[in-house]
Amino acid sequence: IYIAPSKALVQEKLRDWNQKLGSWGINCLELTGDNESYNIRNIQEADVIVTTPEKFDAVTRYRIKDGGLSFFSDIALVLIDEVHLLNEPRGAALEAIVCRIKMLSRNPEMKASPLAHVRFVAVSATIPNIGDLAEWLMVPIQGIKNTHPVLFAPPNYFHRFGEEMRPVKLTTKVFGYTPAKNDFLFEKRLQNYIFDLLMQYSRAKSAMIFCSTRKGAQEAAQRLSQTAMTFGHSNPFIKDREQQERLREASLLCSDKQMQSYILYGVGYHNGGLCLKDRNLIEGLFLNGDLQVCALQILLPMESTYQHIQYNKEKGLYMEYDRSMILQMSGRAGRPPFDDTGMVIIMTRRETVHLYQNLLSGCEMVESQLLSCITEHLTAEVVQLTISDITRAIEWMKCSYLYNPENYAIKKGIPSDRIEKHMQEICVQKVNELSRNQMIWTDEDGFLLKPLEPGRLMTKYYLRFDTMKNIMLAPADCSVEDALHVVCRAEEIAWIQLRRNEKKLLNDINTDKDGRLRFHILGDNKKRKKRIQTREEKIFLLANDCLTGDPSLHDLSMSQDMNSICSNGCRIAKCMKEYFIYKKNYKGALNSTLLAKSFHQKLWDDSPYLLKQLPGIGMVTAKVMFIDLSLATLLHLIS
């Protein structure tokens, strides 16, 4: 099993290993969100599985009735790439996977299987507390050799390699700048400094600038080409006439008019908004050295990297790049085939400079993030029968990295028996909480543990505990509107913010002069509210606007919020449907089904534009068919 934090890394390994191992008859299988065309038989027949933590965790959860865990006995080797992911919120899924494998490997029934002797190989570019990870991966003290963290268990040893072992010497610098009024303006301000940094540090070598949005990449390229233009024949990005001529010829091949002018000055950008032909053109120009500077969001090999803050399209807000992404981008400046030295420059706010300095120097401790979502993962193990009693639950916690690190809700340096007692207290507390909320069953002594249907559904649909509790509190006569309100309160989309500049747009949507919306936000007087005030109200309105089939909002950030609401909303509504069937509440089940289908199609079930679901029919055609031909449903079309 090869586990990496990103789909890009997984797919890179899949291509490489298929090429190298395919001729030996070794079957590699990708398990990511990009590949859903597999079944449990494909998994059982695979020799190598390449996957992300969340996908592997989810597959082994919801496939349990189909034998989701049956292939575990064949697991002999687990490869964990960028194990420092443990230090991020996503690290809890990775930790849960390793715990599950360790627990099952100790099962007496597995004694004769490869799983009983499973080996872990974990690698990272920067971990100061490597001893904690070694202990977690079962490396004995006598196997620890202080020779960059590469962890092996068994054979029992780990090696630490210093910077002197890098094939390409990497220099990193972090620059802090005064914050702007908001993150959008701050990103634009950073563009003012890029050219000077290039002149000072790029040494006339190729450079790549990571921007947080498609538009940001385009604007950075535009700004740099405009600055280069002022140099005339002394353009620092063009070395000779031959390069200039190649760039001129390449610009004629580019279909993007703006890009044509950028290429002439030795600058380009690369993002998902370009057609495939233009993307390939830019990649080729950059790799052969004709295009010296490229602004993008996608990883390519480079000599220098310049990194901004990140716009998270799933969460719809600016945030710092996570640890794995920073290390991946930094590593691109140190690829052996391209040069013997590399430079990484990070541009951030003044107050966050120390965070990146600590990260890049290997001073940031890697700690467990399991405690924040231990309730959900504990339920999953009970559902999968990995845990059947409180003793096994405590043993599971001992298998976690939570049991090893230096600071997790208790003071450093306390005796091991006190640590174990603290773990037992956490475990019993979480078990009691799950029992009170009908997720699991416990006997009178609180010893035996069995899954109940709500817990199974929470595990199957990968939902947060609070979201499942809200589903269970839905009214008995749950309408479509009630079900939509449950979705709007879900933890999965709780990160969506109500921004000040969005309020007027949302107020106008709720006023709904054209009668487009199915539901509205009502005040205490049962009239439509004139002022939207909360995050939940924003989510409710965005969902309604999106499900008209013809959203009135075209703002990029709110459109991305809509996409996230629909993808998460569909999953939550499907869980609601199954919960209502379990409770024999068929009205609630029907309305939840309609809501799930609506989220999937981004269209209400009673919309006059249902024909938009058909291939080749867009919103314009659907409107014409309804208004001019009175065709609104599939039945109308057939008749």
C-alpha cells in the first residue's frame, strides 16, 4: 500500500510503477477520488494499491459489507510518503489507517498471513521528533541510528540524513510583508515585489511562481511582462536573438491572445483555464529554457520557486499553504536533472515568517491530530469490528500516534502510567458519549461495544459526529426545506464564511423580486428578511440560488462555495435518507432523496428546466424548450 497526501503524487507514482513493474505482471491500482471505476474484486486482485489517506479510509469503511477489509490480511508493506502529514488536520485519517493495520496485525487469526509481519516505510523531508514516529511505527530503541527522516520497521532501524546528503543544495528565504485590508489585496500587493526578487535571486535561471488562483497566475505574468517591456532590448528574461525568435514563433502557435504577448517577453502562466494545446506549449517552452518565468498553480520542475498564500477552492477562503504543499513546492527547486543548486523564496505576512522558517529548518514538531476527530474514527473501528470492547478500544488508542508525542492535552515529562490513565479516561469518555447518542451499544458494565445503525451511517458517509446528531434531531415530518436546513448546519461546510462584501448580493437574492427561489430566509414576522446575518443563512440562500439551475451569482468565491455545498449536501442528504428509512419515516426518506438528487443535478426536482439534465442541453436550450415549446419534463419530451 502506497499512501501519499495528494492525488498528483499518487498518480505520478502509478505512472512510474506501471512502466517499471507492469512487464513483471505486477498489478497496480489507484484508489483516489479521480478513479471510481473499481470494485472489491479489483482491490483483492491488485498487488500494489496507490492511494490517499482519506480515500483508503473511506473505501475500507463503506465497503465493509462487500468485504472491504478482506484484503487486509495480504498487506505486507505500507509505504507512507510525506509522513509529516500527521501534523495537519488531514493527518488524522492517515493515523487511523495505520492504527487499523497495527490492530489487525495483532489478531491471532492473522498469525499465518503477511499482515502479521507488516512492514512500514515512512519518509519525510523535515521531522525534528523522529524518535516519536519511530516508536509509533514499532522501531525498537536499539534500531535507532542517527545517520533526514526515513523510517523503517521492521527491519528495525531508521536513518536521519542531513542537508549535506541533498543531491541539489537548496537555499530557502522567507520574506514578510505588511498585511493589506484583506487577503485578496495582500496577494495583489505581493505581485509588486516579484520582479525585484527575481532579479536578485534567480541568477538568470528558470523560475516558477506559485499563485493562489487562476487569475492570480495570469495577473502575475501580466505584471512581469509589462515590467520586462520597459527594459527594451535589455529584457532580463531573454538571453539572445535565437531565444527571441523561438518565442516569437511559439507565440503564433498560442491560441490565448493575452498569452501571446507574455511569451514574447519570456514570461508565461499555466493554469486550468488554458486549453490543452496551450498548456503543453507552455510546459515545453519552460522545460527547454526558452520561457524563463512561469506563474502557475500546478507543480513542474524548476530552479527557483516563489510562493504566496493559498486560495482554498474547496473552502472558499485564503489560508496559509499546508505543510505538505510547501515542502512539495520547495522540493521542485531541487531536482537533480535540472541543476546542482536551487532557491526557494516564500512571501508571507510578517507575523507568519517564523512559522515557515521553523517548517523549512525542520524545527516544527510533528504531533497527532487524532484527538479533534477521535469520536468519528473510534465509531468507524467499532463499525468495522476492529474494536469489540473497551479493552480493545484502549488498545486501539495505544496504537495511535496520539499515545506517543510530547504534547497532547497533558504535560510533558509525566510518568507512563499517568499517560495510560489519561488515555483510558479519554477512551471511556468518548465511548459513553457515543452510547448516549445511540451511535454504539454498550452493555450495563460499559464493556462490550457493538455498532448501531446511526453509527454505521455516520461511518459509511464519512460524516462528522455533530452532523449526524443534527440528522437525528430532524423533525418527524421532515420536509425538503427542513432537510436543507440540516445540511446548512453541517460541520462539513462550517468553514464557509459570511463576508461583508457579500451581504448586499445575498440580501438581493432573498428579496427575490423575480420569484426564482423555492425557499427564503424568513424573519420573526414570517416575512423575508432584508438583512442576511449568519453563515447558515448564506449557505441556505446559495443552495437555493444554485438549485434554480440558473444561478444569479457569478462571483468566483461564492460559486466555489456553491459547488462545495452541493457535493457535501448530496452526501449528507443520502445519509438522511437511509436514517429515515431505518426509523421508518418514509416521508422524510422521500424528501431527503429528492434533496440528494437535486444537489447531484444542481437543479430542483420540480424545476421547469429538468431537460437540462440531458447531454447536449444547456440552460439556454432548456429555457427555449420550456418557454417556446412547453417542454419541461422527460415525459413531455417523450410525448
